[in-house]
Amino acid sequence: MLTNAMLFERELRKLINEEIERLKENLTTTPSNMEGVGSISYLQGGIAALRAVEDLISVAKLNSDQSSR
């Protein structure tokens, strides 16, 4: 049985991955929305930020697991 924290983490990771995929799709399929390098950099920065959040989730989980022992 999953705890609330585990369910939250799973759903958060799922939402983050969905948003990353959406940004990647926008990056590759909507060139009409791109007004130069700034727009591309903005989307790439969003993807990088979401991946950093995933890393922070992993670190927080590790710290939480270690402190509960």
C-alpha cells in the first residue's frame, strides 16, 4: 500500500514528466511561435529547471529516508 507521501511523489514526477514532454513538443513542432533564439532558450531553460526539480525530489527523498532510520 502506498503512503500519501509516495502517492504525492509519484504524481508529482508524472506531472513533471508530462510538462517536460509538452515543452519538448513545443520546441520541435511549433516553429511559428519561435521568435529567435530567446524563445528556444526559454523552453530549454524550462526543461532544465524541471529536470533540476526532479533531482531535488530525489535528494529530498534520500534525506528523508536517512533521517527516518
